[in-house]
Amino acid sequence: MKPYFQDASCTIYLGDCREVLPILQKESVDLVLTDPPFSIPVRYQDVSGVHPRSWGDLIVMEPFFKLVFEEIRQVVRHTGHTYIHCDAETYPVFYKVAYSLWPQSHLIVWYKPTGRRGRGWLHSHELILHLVTPETAYREGFRQDVIGIMPTRTLKRQHPAEKPGDLLTFLIEAMPEKKGAIILDLFLGSGTTLVAAKALGCKAIGIEIEERYAEIAAKRLSQEVMAL
């Protein structure tokens, strides 16, 4: 498959991650850092009204993510890291799918100090499912699993779910060796993961299904990368 964009350190593929992942070499990636779409199925309504929520509403997501997670497990090194962004409703699905594929998991909380969205309890955090093996290595140092970093301001976002570069940098820096490491984001969006990886001296691969966002990511990577 021909890359949509490529330079000395970063490659972007335009397409469905299920089609691109199999072309990557087995255990060729040191870190997967990605933010899948949180597509909760619509509740159905008929003449009797809206049906109550059921576990089946979430289970319809399982076949897609099962295939994607299986491919991730194939391409990430046995000593590598996998970080999957999720929320309170998608976490059960992601965890169930990942449980039989990785021997260990951890849940990281991204605390957003300016969170305003929500009713009753204001929405001020997101979850990150961290998947590893007993052989996964870390850079020395103390890291808490609650990370307080400001979100990207709405007016500055180039993608509705754009994550702040500081958050992605913090996660990447948990690796013991960054220089030359290969990072994969299979739901690339506007490319912040690749921008962060490039600034840290890593190599990176991004996969994006929508051309408008792949183009934004390519333009960002074509510009001079400043320290995040």
C-alpha cells in the first residue's frame, strides 16, 4: 500500500486500519497510542417506545474491535506498550476484547482541570486502557496513573477529539528508549500523536480513514516541529 505521506521519520496511510494493519511486520512496533471513535450504538425505538439500555447495545461493537485488537497484538512488540483511549461506556467493551490478548492491563485516568461538560457530575476526565506483558519495560522514574493535563482548547482543535500534545508526550516518555522507537496510531485524526513522536526523536506510523484529517496531519508534519 502506497503511503499518503512519508518523510524521514513519519508515515501516514489513508484507509481502514483493518486493511492497513496486516501489511505491517509482526512485532515491529514499540508503542501503540490511539484514540478509537466512541461510537455507542443508537437505542432503538418502535411503537412501544424507546427500549431500555441493555448489554447488547455495546456488544454490537465487539466484532470490530476484536479484529482491530488482534491485529494490534500482532504488530506490537512483546515488550511494548499499548494505550487505548476510552470512556466509561466503551471501557467495558475494550477491556473484554483485550483481556484474552494481553496478560496484564492497567487503567490510567486523564484528569482535565477545566472540564465543563456534563450534568450533575461535570465531565472532567477520560480513561486510557494500558495493555502490557510482564516483560514490558519502562523508563526509570515515578509516574502516577492520574495525569492532570489541560485539554486542547475547542477553538484550536483541528479534530473534534484532538488530544493535547503534552498528554501524548507524557505517555510516550514512559518508554525506556525513545530514540528510534516506532509508534503507531491507527486512528490518527489530525496527527498529534505523530507530531509528538517526531519531536521526541521517534519514528511513527499513522492510519486515518478520512482524507481531510490525513491531509491536516500531513501538513502539520511537513512544518518544522517545535518542542511540545
